[in-house]
Amino acid sequence: MSLRLQAFSGVRWTTLATVVTTTTQLLQLVVLARLLAPEAFGLMAMVMVMIGFAQSYADAGISSAIVHRQDITSKQLSSLYWLNIMVGVVIFVILWILTPFIARLFNESQLIALLHAVIIIFLIVPLGKQYEVLLQKNLNFNLLARQEIIAAIISTSLAISCAFVGMGVWSLVIGQISLVLTRTLMLLWVGMQIHRPSIHFCWQDLQGYWQFGLYQVGERNINFLAQRIDQLLIGGILGAQALGYYSFAFNLVSLPQNRINPIVTKVAFPTFAKIQDDIPRLQRGYLSVLKMLTLINAPLLIGMIVLAPMFVPLIFGEQWLPSMVLVQLAAIVSLMRGIGNPVGSLLLARGRADLGFKWNLGLFLFSAPFIYVSALWGDVVTVAATWVLLQVILKLPAYLWLIRPLIGPCGKAYIGATAVPIGLASIMGVIVWLGLSLSSISWLSMLSLIALGGSVYVVILWIAERKMLVDLGDLVLGSRNPLNHKKVSFT
């Protein structure tokens, strides 16, 4: 099978997994929002902030180098596998020791038991991480998709069941651990048939990987801090309830970005890695990915902005009304972040983790003071509004620092790949808003407006971007010959 056919097949399988996992995640969020108080979501957000920070050190940043390098040996894979295990154990021990200090930082004694339970994932994930990377490298996304679907269904079922029997925030913890454990067991089952690591470890095998890995760890670390500094500060300054409303809003609106973008970016990374020295080809692939993702994300997020006053109380309950404005602001932030998301595939494919590290370090140093002041002098709405402003300001520097050095000058095409989809989705948003102003708050009205928005957007796409609409249909539904539509491809 050709590289392009493999890429299209990977996208379709990842799409299927995303549809199922997003549905289960949304179901879990809806049910748990009805059963749990905002404080429970705030406590779990505190836990996940610390877990996410520690995860930036997982595998020493070297796993992505396995995809980037095309000449890796069996001995090197074995050494890298045992390195993953060692790093996971070290992180587990460090977090166990630091847990009381973390709880004191947030002024929440409940965090001690929660963190001690959740950090077990650092002993579980390394067992299967390398196999996940090897499956990605070989574009075996059908297997990864099946694993994601099974793990999502099991973890969601357990989390909801635990919430129904009154386990509170522990239902979220159990859901998270079961998700990781299920995926790892399945990765081990498949991965042992691909490569069984030998009892071999040699530091010399890691030469050539350390520099890439260190920059990758640094980039992950700083990127996480840059995007989660708001939750750290809100938890420490404004408390668990405020963080509960804030994290609820951002978790809800990030579903499109976190679930839809990987449909393409998971495939784009190994695909781009195979053509990393062909700059014109890489540029065409990147711009196609960017436009495709924006065409999908923009109507979903703009729809959330318009319909938030209706769907927040209807779906999640009156207790979440304070998060309505946060949902609208978070949707704008998510849209801007979604535009920047695909550049990560370029950085890793071209082996420029150093460039990503420097960018995210600058981003953190620039944004952290603004977020701190907004949390100290304002409230969660002020913090979210500050993020909106920062995301808009940083778009031009991101192009100049990251995109142009990687794929060459493409400013006009870059603007077109993002501005045109947002403009088309905004037309849809205005029409839905006019319908909202004439509607009462009811399930029938909400479903009617969603149907209206979807229909309007499809018609607009058919008029303005017919070729892209057909290509999107090929990617999602499959076609006998998706390569007939040459305008959109990864390569």
C-alpha cells in the first residue's frame, strides 16, 4: 500500500475511534456533571494538572525519536524500552514524596489520597508506550483505533457506575486509571508480537536520541505549563469550586480539538517524517491539514459560543450556569489553539524539538504574568478573557518563529487556510444566533438550531469549498479511490 493510501486509511480508522471515544467522553461528562458537584471537578483538575506536568517527563521524550529515526535497531529499541520503565518508576517515587507538598500548595488535604492513587499510571504506561509508538510509525492505526474504543467504553462505564453508587471524585480517578490500564494491556498483547525487548540495556544505544529527547521533554514541560498555568493559579488563588467551573468549561470545549485534531495529526507526524526533506511537499501537506482541521473545528466551536446559553442548563443542569460565559470564552481559546496544533507534527517530523522548546519557553514567560495578574485581581472570567487576548496576539509570532522556518514562506496561504473556514463558520453562527433569539429554551429548540446550523454550514461549504467537502467525506466515510481528489493530501 502506498504512503498516501496508508495515510488515508489511518485517518479513517482514527476518525472511527474518535467518534466513539468522544461520544463516550461526552456521555461521561454529562452524567457526572449531573451527579457530582463542581468541587469534585475542581479537585480532579488539580490532580490532572500535576499528573500532566509529570507526564511531560515520561519516556524522557525519546519515544517520538523512534518515529523520526528511520534506522533504529532492535538493541536500541530494547534499551529505550527499559529506559521508559526506569523513568516511570522515578516519576512515581518523586510524586509520592512530593504529594503532601502539592496538597499544601493547593490547600486541599484530599489531594494526598487522590494523587497517591492516580500516580500508579506512571508504573503502567511505560509498559506499552513503545508499542504505541511503533504502531504509529508503521501507520497501523486500525489496531490503535480498536484499542482506544475498547478502553474508552470500559473506563466510561466504570466512572459512571462509581458515580451512581456515590463515590464522588473517586469515580473520576477510577475512570482515569482504568483507561490507562486497559490500553496498556492491549498494547502489550499486540506489541509483544511486533518486538519483544531483550534483557539488554546500554547507554551507548541512546546516543543520538538524548538531544532530541531532552528538547522534547523541555518542550512538553514548558508547553504544559504555558497552557495550564491558569489552572494552577486558579486552584491556588480562587479555590476548588472556581477551578471546577473553569475546568468544566475548558474540558467541554476542548473535546473537538483534543479528539478531532489527532484524527489527522497522529497520521501526519509519521507521514511527514517520511518526507521530512521535501519542503514543497511538506508545505502542501501541512496547509491541507491546517485547512481541513479548521473547517471541522470552527463550526463546532462557533456553534458552542452561540448556543451556550441554551445547552449548558439543558444538558448539564442549572448548577453549571456560572460556567456559561466561560464556555463561550474557552471556545475562542480552543479555536485559536486548534490552529496552532498541527505545527507539532512538523516540529517532530523535522527533528526540531529544540525550536518547539524555545517557542514554548517564550510563550510561558510572556503569558504567565498576565494570567497571574488576571487571577489575582479578577475572577475566572477575567482569566479566560485574558487567554483569548493572548491567543490572538501570538498568532503572527507563531508563524514567523515556527511555521516559516520549517516549511518556507507561505503567509498568504496560511491566512487563507484559517481565515476562510472561520469566516464560513461565522456566517453559520450568525444565522443560528438569529434563530436562537426567536426560540425558547427547550430540547426541541436546541436540536432544531443544531440541525439548522449543520445544514447551513454544509450548504456554505458546498458553494465555497466543494472540493474540500468531498475530500472530507472521503476521509471520514472512505472512498474507492480517495486519491482522485488531489487538492487535499498529506504529501
